Amino acid sequence: MPNRTYIAKKEKSMPGHKASKERLTLLLGGNCAGDFKLKPLLVYHSENPRAMKGILKASLPVYWKINAKAWVTWAMFIEWFSSCFVPEVERYCAQKNLPFKALLILDNAPGHSASLRELNPNVKVVFMPSNTTSLIQPMDQGVIRSFKAYYLRRTFKQAIRATEKGDKSLKEFWKGFNIYSAVKNIGESWAEVTQSNMNGVWKSVCPSLVNNFKGFDSDSVEETKSNCVKLGNELSLDIEESDINEVLDSHDSELNAEDLMELGKQTEADENDDVVLRQFTIKNMASAFQALEKAMVFFEEQDPNAECFARVHRAMEDAVTCYREIYDEKRYAAKQSSILHFFKQASHSSTSSPASTPSTSSTPSRLSTPSRASTSSRCSSPDSPDEELLTSTSPQKQNE
């Protein structure tokens, strides 16, 4: 939050909360045409923070890496280059029917090793001259600032939604804002950066490759900052555009020794927690789909614009397709398990009951002997549909 706001001033007095000390580092990049953005590399100080418990890191909109100081190290950057950058660019070239040839332009950050030049024959690595990042580094010419402005605007909007019902105060919202909240915002904010923005920032390096760039349009950084001020005022935060600039400019500051010690304590506390993958049941999924349908019925009844509702309904159905596929597959598997369980029980019952033997005596016995019943108790099968569990397994140093 901007430093002049009451919430930033009171942060230090909030028990067990040090939001201003939480840091992460992002690596952002993209191509000159602007139609390809790299999946961001995120470096955090903890491998398994509480907020990420049960979440598959491979399914995040970022590459998750850890470092005690949240820094991009030389070894980490080498790994990112080989395991992330090269495969992503190769897939992009294949989709566009282009030969796999790339020019990677880097600044002279400590983690950017000259040995990158020797790692892949299809990628030429070029380092910009020292002290020129703010002048010609494409990502620093507007992309990073746009991204951070979108991130701040999105955070303010979330705060308004969380507090407008009166169930939660702004301080409570900010206290609950964690690394998982940040990761989700990062993915959405990075998606907001436009192709024209990504292309236009190359004008200082390769003007001939910029496609009629005339400056940022209605989704510009300046308008976004103005929106942040308006949203801040809705939250009763006395802020001006200069406060927004202060937040956007503050992310390059290094952590001092005290900050690093606090991060170390937080990391130790996080790592002591057991990691359990999130799970949900068929019953709960069915309830969720029913809730969605109920919400759609409400919107249809209230909206006089049938075309608008139809568009929203189609978008909602498309958005949850992956969950419906998982739900249908698991329901089918549960039914198959139930049938197999039935036949197993029937087979077990028939083999455990001997055939009755006819009497050979001419005199009927005074007491009839009942056939021996199976004494095996029926145990619940782990394949029973009631027991079925579903698991969804979908796969700058700029500090936030």
C-alpha cells in the first residue's frame, strides 16, 4: 500500500503481520512482435509457504523458484534459460512455422552469465552496454511499469469487493493478502499487457521492427494510475497519483539484514508444515455445479438483455469445461468400480455357500439343519463411489 495511507502506517503494529517485508522477484520477457510473452519466472524465499499448501506449482502461471533473498542467481538463470526459455521459444517458432532462431537481449544483471552464449546454437545472447537499462532495455521502456500498474489496480479492486459488504475491513483484507493472492494477480496482470505495448517498447533498440506505434492507448499506464487513485479513494485512502508512482518506483530497493532475518524466520515456519495436495469429492463438485446453475438462473431472471445473458452463460460453460470433464470421468470410473464391487461380492457369496446335501434316511429328521450361511462380513470397498476422491492435476529484478 502507498506509504501515506493509514493502513501502511499501522502495518508495523499489526500482530504477526509484516506485509511490507514480503518480497518476490519476477523475470519478465517477450518478443519484438508482441504476440509472445514468456511465462514469468518467480523467485520467493520459501518453497512451501502456507498459502500455497496443496497447490501444484506446475499449474501456476509462473515458474516457481526459491532463494533465501528472493534473488535470481547465476545457477537459477542458467536453469531457466535451458528448461524454460529455450523450450517456450522453440514451441512458438513451431506454431508460427518459423525456423528456431532467436536473439536474446539481456542487461548486465549479476545473474546473467556470459556462458549463456555457449548453451544453445539456435539462441544468440547479446548483453546491452552497462548503465543503459533505463534507456534502451525494452522491458524497462513501459512493459514492466504497465504490468505493475495493472497489478496495483487489480489489488485495489479486490479490496473493494472484499470490503463492500461490510464483512471485512480493509486492514483485514490486507492482512489476508498472501503469496498465492500475489501469484494469481501476477498471472492476470501479465495477461493484461497488450501486444501493442510489447511491440512499441522496442522503438529504442530496433525502430524498424515497431509496427506504427503511436504511444499507449486508452489502457495506458497514466490512465491506469488514475484508476488506482479513484479506487483508492473508494477505499477511503487519501492518496494521489504521486503516491502511486512512489509504489511503482519502490520495488527496486534491497532488503537489509533485519528484513532478511524476518524472511528466514518466515521460511522456517513455512517449511515445517506438511504439504498435502488439495482434493475434492464428487459430491462437492456436484454442489458447486448446482451453485453455478443457480447463479445463472438468477442473472437470467434479472437481466432484460437476453443476448448479454447468453454470452455470459456461454463464457461460464466454456470456463468450467475442464472441471466438468474431470467430474464426468470420475463419475464414470465410480460407476465402473461399483459394478465390479457388486460382482466381487456375488462371486464371494456363491463360493462360500456349499450346496445342500439330500437326506438318505427313510425317517425324516426331527430337526432340520439350516444351510450354512457365509460368515464373512461385507467391508466397504475403497472403490466405492462414496469414497472416491478427485484430484485436479492440471499441469529486471523487479520486486513485488
